Amino acid sequence: MTVSTERPVSEGRAGGTIEHGAAKRVPDFFIVGHAKSGTTALHMMLGMHPQIHMPAKEPRFFAIKDIDIEGGRLTDRPGRRPRTLDGYLDLFAGARADQLIGEATPVYLRSAVAAGRMASVCPDARIIAILREPVSFLRSFHLQSVRGYNESQQDFRKAIELVERRREGRRIPRRCQTPADLLYTDHVRYVEQLRRYHEVFAPEQVLVLIYEDFRADNEGTVREVLRFLALDDTAVIREVNTRPSRDVRLAPLHSLVRLRRIALRNVAAAGALSRALSTLTPTRLRGSVRGRWRRVAFAEPPAPDERFDLELRARFKGEVQALSDYLGRDLVTLWGYDDVG
């Protein structure tokens, strides 16, 4: 599909005209989330299909607070996520005419505005959502947040208990870039999130996957997605294993590892400490040192607190029941909520 940055005109999945600048194509489909639910693996596996073009994950365009869809007000800055439609569409310039364009941004499912914005620009797009059992999803998401410096509270229970204070703007970590991510329990509003997409896209344009199905049968789930996109589902599919979330054992050392990695990619972007560390480490030792540091900085996540998990499952049982009714599938049993009081 092509689009005008001033007045989009839809002519089906491969149609459209341009009235502002050179013709540019918009995505044919979106992987909208959730995070920690197989979105990275699905993005990578679909990206290997010859009929699909997918750029780097998470441009987040439709979920950014201030974006310019109509044209003429905002400008894009090098190295930053695009805020103009022109800049966003430039991400897909490498797609061949015979390829579908896909985009993956997990935060789209949680965003209150992304669905409507996507529908205004890409009304014929296909939407792929992945849902995971709520407690395992939140536990994994919390670990990712700690590892990414968005979260400073490493104890999962305490992080959940902080949600209401953080909703009021209190106890936000100094390094946190996206405070809304820390409102963990708000993420488990699956029916509300799906309804936003069903309100602006036809039912046949929305595919809801279950993470546990994807994990049990990567290949079968990807072939289901290919059929949903009306693509050849007989192509060879290579499974992808993404790195699981791990606990941060020693935050300062983890910070050094991260800074050193930045320095090796872009010395100008790193601080003096990172540059010095990179310079002082002999080239022949950098790989082995990095490996040892990672083993020290990271540990396997702590064993789940079964009592707290049960409390959360009781809290989310109503949402799981509502989702089961909404999708017409017994997720209460699949996710083990049938024995939760």
C-alpha cells in the first residue's frame, strides 16, 4: 500500500496514491505485542521469509506522544525515532515491490492511541497480537525492565506494590525513560486492548495468538501467521531462540558491561569511563573478558514466590475469564486458572 502524508487514499492492500512527495509504502501488517510474549522471535522468523520485509524492531511511531501524520509541523532528528510520517515511511524504503512490509512494536497493544492512528494511515493493515499468561508475562517484563535500567526495584513483589505510588508520580527510578511501563498491573487489560483494534479494524484483519501455543510449536504458529497474511506457508522456516530474561546480579558491573559495549560500537557516544575501559582492555582479551563479565553481572532469575504468584492469579482471574469469553477459547484451563479461588 502507498500513502499520502496529506490525504491517504486506500485502494486495497496493495493500492493507494501519493499527493505529497514521492510515493512511499506503509506497512501491510503490524506485530503489536505484548512484550516478552514471543514478539522478537516472531519478528525474526517472519523477517527471514522471502516475501516479507521487516526493518529493525520497535520504531514505536504510532505510540509516540507527539507525531506528525498530516505533514509540515515536526522535523525528525538523526539517530532518533521518527516523529513524521515521511521519516517513518523511510524505514521501509528497502522493501521490494513483491514483498509485504511488516512492523513490530510491542507497546502498540498497550497504547491508548496507536490503534486509531494506525487505522487512519494503514486502514487495510493486518494486526497480530500475542498474549501470555498474565503472571509469567509480568514477571518476565519486570526482569526486562530491571535489565534495561527502567526499573530499579529488583524484587518483583515490591515492584508490583509500588504501582499505585508510581501512578501518582512517586518512586520513579532516576534512569527510568518510560514510567508507564512500571504500572505493571495495567498491562493485563487484554480485552480492553484488543477491543481498541477491533473497533477500527475488521475482524478478519486481526489475529490473536497465544504465547504458550507459539512456544510449543514455533513453526506451526508462524505458518498460521503466513496464511493470515495470504503468503506462501510452505517455505522453510528456521526457528529462533531469543535470550531469556535474566536477573541482574551486580548492577554496577552490568552498567560497565553495557557502557563498554556502547564504546565498542560508538566511542563518541560513550562516557570517559567506557572509553578508558575499552582502551585498556587488550584486543585479544575483549571477547573472553566480556563473556566472563556477563556471567558475573547476570544470574538466573530468582525462584518465583509461589504464594505471591497465587495472589496475582486470583487478582487476574476475572480478566482471564473475560478474555476466554471474548476470544471463544478456554484460557482459564490452558493457563491454569481453573483451580484459582
